[in-house]
Amino acid sequence: MFKLDGKVVVMFGGNGHLGRQFSKAILEYGGILYSCDLNIEETKEMETIKNKYAQKFNLVNLDATKKEELKKIYELVVEKEKKVDILINTTTMKGDDFYLPFEKVSLEGWNIGILGNLTIPFLTIQTFIPIMKKKRNGSIINIASHYGIVGNDQRIYEGSNLNKVYTENSSGVKQIHSHGVYNAAKGGLINFTRYLAAYYGKYNIRVNTISPGGIYNKNENEIFLRKYSDKVPIGRKAKPHEINGALIFLSSDASSYITGHNLVVDGGYTIW
């Protein structure tokens, strides 16, 4: 039931922290993958994947905010594969003021967050839904976040180095704050998914979200890791590969009667 043999998968944000893990899982389970990203710099990890799955792995450089580029990849995949079985959105974007206090956040920074976390899924789904409707089959998976369900405990960011890890311009940022746009966009994505599930259910197209908790990054400092982990019943952040099971489940026939669902994979963060 969990096999993806012969299934065509298009993923956006495929070269990101989670995207690389998802790529390995999809290919291991037999899928044919088109991994799309603005950054296709070949890390050692991606090079290994490419060499191992040369016949089934396609790394595509594109800007998913541009409809003309989405149209090109749609036409390429449909012409070659004649179908798209699974569409995955795992994109995110952060402005340089992402970790500033709320009152100092710019409109530009807010719009970048909405664009990367909510608008890109809107654009990619709008692009690829026609072939799924035609085939009367498909699984769409949007990667949201546990912060689309709950607010942030700002105390855990005290003493963290997240601005240096995740944004290019961190000068002048002394106290780290979590940006409200991430919660707004991911919460919106969860409910947008419910809307789509209701809208396209009659075409046998399933639409679900996965809401991961914090994913371990070796570059985050010990202060933040400890404070975050203290809030998790399991007592740690997720290892990147631990979201793969949820992705394969929602991609495969094992979840054939599940749609409009938000699968939370957060180590229990949101239960208390």
C-alpha cells in the first residue's frame, strides 16, 4: 500500500532541508521525481541521490513565483510522463527582518513570508490541477507547521542564533523574535488545504497538509535547542528523516480515503 512505483511526483522546494529528505524517501519507494527549486546547487547529498536514481530523479531550476516558469515545467512533465500523481509544496521564504520585534517588521518582509509559504502553493496547485482533474486522480501535500496551529513562546528565542542561521542580513539583531507571518501563512495553508479538499474531492483528488514541529539543524546553538526541546514531550527536535513516513503515507494508496487532513508530526509539542 505504501509503494509509489510508477507514480510521478512534482515537488517544490526540493533542495531544502526537508526537501532533500523527501527526495530520498520518494525515490526509495519507487516514485519518479521532479524536484524543483530556485537553488539547485548540488550538495554532496543531492549528488548521491542523483547518481543512485539517475533514471527517476530530475532536478529542475525554476522560480515558482513566476507563472511562465510553472507553465514550462507543467508542459515538460505532462508531455514526458502523461500524468502527475503527487504534488508536494515544501517551500518557505524569510525576509531579512524575520527575527525583529513585531513592531519593526516591514511590509516587504511580511509579503515575502506570505509569498513563500502560501502564495507559491496557490500558484503550483493552480498550475498542476488540470492534469489531475483530467485523470481524476491525485494527491496534493502541503507542508505547513505546528506554528500554523499554535502561537510561539517567544521566551525560547532568547539567546538563540537563528538570525545568523536562516537570514543573510543579521546585523543589529540582538534579541531574536519569531515572525508572525510564518504563523499566519502556515495557518492559512492548513485551511486553504481544507478548501481545496472540498473543492476537488469529486475528482478523486486528495489534498492534505503535514505540520512538522521543529527540525534539527546542527547550526542552531545549544541555548535554543535546549529551550525548544524542553517544550516537547519527546524531549528533542525532529530528525529530518522523521517526517518522511507522513509524506509517504499521504502520497500512497495507504491514505486513499484521507483528504482535508492536517497530519501533525511534532513530538507532542502542541498537546499541552
